[in-house]
Amino acid sequence: MCFFSMLAWANQDFLPPDQAFKPTLVQIDDNTIEARFTIAPGYYLYRDRISATATGLTLNTQMPSGEIKNDPSFGKVAVFHNQLIVRLSSSQPIAKQQAITLKFQGCAEAGICYPPQTQTLKIGESKSPALKQLFGSSSNPTTPDQQFFGGSFFGTLGIFFIAGIGLALTACMYPLIPIVSGIVIGQQAAKRWHAFSLTLVYVQGMAISYTIIGVAAAATGTLLVVALQQPWVIALFALFFVAMALSMFGLFNVQLPNSLQSKLNEASMKLPGGKWTSVLVMGLLSALIIGPCIAPPLAAALAYIGQTGDLILGGAALYSMALGLGLPLLAIGAFGSTVLPRLSGRIMKAVKIVFGVVLLAMAIWVSRPLWEPYLGMQAEHALQFKTVRSTSELDAALIQAKGRPVMIDFYADWCVSCIEFERETLSQQPVQAALSQYQLIRVDVTDNNAASAALLARYQLYGPPALIFYTPSGQEIQQRVIGFQAAKPFLATLAAHKALICANQVC
């Protein structure tokens, strides 16, 4: 996201948003238009923060998948550089003078994040937004957290494969054993290689079902990312994982209604054994039979995949999990059911407990936006900011601080570089020591409203993060910090400020 950051000493280093992102509407036919964005070099737009609406029309939006940008704090997110074409279609004819409202948000690679933008255009028109249009949405999206499993592509597949083997060690696999014995191998004796190949086809059918689920989870992942910006959604999602963990601990069982499960079993038993096509179909149906049983860990897997936004990884990961789940079935096809170890109830219970613990970890991971800020506020040496949200509150804070050096921190919850600055720089003990003599004021523009616009306009800023410094006499120090700055160069900035202050008064 905005983590490829460098020091910018003057706000002129950044383009205003209407120059960084220029949308134009072009009509393709009576029912289709294109929103074409020209994105300046060094800037990018977030895929999941682009939308279009029109009065009296329902617009269907199509856009490319985008480039995956990895942020050390929030994981992978899809973005666009240089050019973007968003196709907008409607079942009704689109008038030539139809007004379309576009909402979008982007960042500069050098370290600032622009507030969400809103522009209303007519076809063929391109215009710069007025100041009030720069703050059209009060939504504060967060991006996905860093990858839960962390490793490479093939490392992730390996983890999903092992997870599938773990699921096979639970009772979830038991309903499939008679199916493999009777339907896959057939009623007549079959050669070992033929039985194994039929079982492999069966497992492939099951794997295809899970692959489709994985691709769907990845394709709709941005919906999950957007939804998880709301605290109540985060809380419900975390509670869901807690409930799934409790089911793995044996508090209750997740399963299909008996009537539906019976119908699926009857349908499977009617398929002729030993036939490639019927065996493949049976594999597809088997995913439905055992799906509810493995729903808790499957939900955790889909949550992870959904946040990667990677279709290939999503499909491959669920395919690998299905192969792990089907490994004992392949052993049955090759050697018969006697080859399977007889697992004690204690072992199967232990496996379920492991999955339950993983699900509780997922609940903690998902809920981090709710509790992490409070940990920061409770830290023993945390910086204490006076938060303001209007120019009048800022003026009052500046008057109150007279006689002390001041640092004004422009911050927003939707600003990734702000969070990075907080986590990587302001949390460092040497930085906190250097700021101990400062009056710290935080200008919170998260609400993205008219008051936020006025605060940014006052200092001719396009967006956070930005740090403004004042001497004890109330004079602004011209050496601003715009964008993210690591601890070491930031300490050098503070040292330069101290030298300047001491040159004009006794330190």
C-alpha cells in the first residue's frame, strides 16, 4: 500500500488528487459506458474502493483484477497503476447526458494516502473536483492483515495439504469409506490399479468442488475486505470463528439435516460403480456430504483465501486440501480398507482440538482492529496526543501549548502510512524520548467531512500522514515531515529542530 515511502520535505512533491487520478466517461453503446482513469506515475488506486452509481439506473461494474500489492501491516490488496478502464453496463439505455458518480481512493508510493474522492461526471466530461468533493465518503476501509500463514505459494499449498490430512483423521471421512468401497470399486472384483484409478477420479471430483469454492472465495475476497471495515462485522466474524472452535471442541455438531443427508446418500448409491463418469459425479457430491462436518476449519481457510484475492492460490489451496483429505481414500482404493490405521477416539479428539485452537487464533487475528488500538493506549510509554477534529479545537490546543514546542500529527484510520508511522516510528523508545518535551496534537481526519477538509486545507495538505512542527514561540518550523519516515531519519529531523530552537533560545 503506502509502505514504499520516502521522505518528502515539501507538499509540492505530491500532486493534488485531481491531477493524480483523472477519470473520464466514454460511451461504448446504448447500454455501456467506460470510466477511464489516468493515474499519474508513482500513484495508484485501490480496486476495492472504486464504485459507480447513477440516479435511476442500476450499474453493473466490471474491472480488471489489478496488481497485488503487499503491505507489511495489512497484507495483500489489489491496486491499479497508470491506466484503468472500468466498464459500466445497465439493462436500461444510458442517456448521453447521464450523470455518473464515481467514488475512488488512492495513495502515492512516496507515502501519503488521499481521502476517498467523489466526482460526478457526464459522458465525455473530465473535471477537477471542488474542494468539497475531495471528501465525499465517510467510509474508512481497512485492508487485509498480513498473511496468516506467511510463506511462499508452494509453502501455503503444503500447509493446506497437511490440513487436509488432519481433517481426514477426524470422523468426517467415515461416511466416504463405504462409498469408496461400494460405488468407486464397484460390486465386482477389480484389479488393484483399476480400483486405485477409480478412487483417484473420485478424489478429483471431490477436489474439483473445493477448487471451485476456493476460486469463488478469492474472487469475492474484496467483499470480505470491505465488510471487515465495520466494527460490528468484525465482531460477528470473530464470534463466528469462536462458535466454530466450540464445535470442534465438541460443544455441538455442524451437519446437514438428516433428510438432506439421506437424499444425497441415496443419490450416490444409485450411481453405478466402476464407471468413470459416475465416479467423478459421486466425488463432486461427496464434497456436499462432508462439507458441514469440516465447515469450521474450512471457514478459516476461506477467510484467509478471501483476503489474498488470488484466484490461482485460492483454487490451488483448496485443491491441495482436498487431496490431503482424500489421501486415506486413495489408500483404500489401492490396498483396501484394512490398510487404514484404527485411530482411537482420543487421537481423533486431539486432532479436532488442534483445529479448534487454530480457529480461536483466527478469531483473535480477525478481531485485531478492535483491540489493538487499546493495547497501544495502555502501553507504559505510549505517546499522549491531544486529539482534535476541527480548526477551532486545533486553535485552542495551540494556544494551550504556548511556551512548548508542538508537533501536529495528521492522522486517519484509513491511512495505511499513518498506521505504519505509529507502529514503526512513534512506538520506538528513542523517538518517544526525543518527543517528551513536545506538546503532541493529533488532527484526526478519519471522518472525512467538511471539518476534515478545512483542517487539511489550512496547511495545504492533500492527505495524511503529515507532521507539522512549531517552536515554543508559536512559529512553524518549515521542515515538515510528509509521508512515512523511519525512526532513524525521524530522529535526525527532531535533532535539526532542536538545534534550530536552541539557536533562538536557551535549551
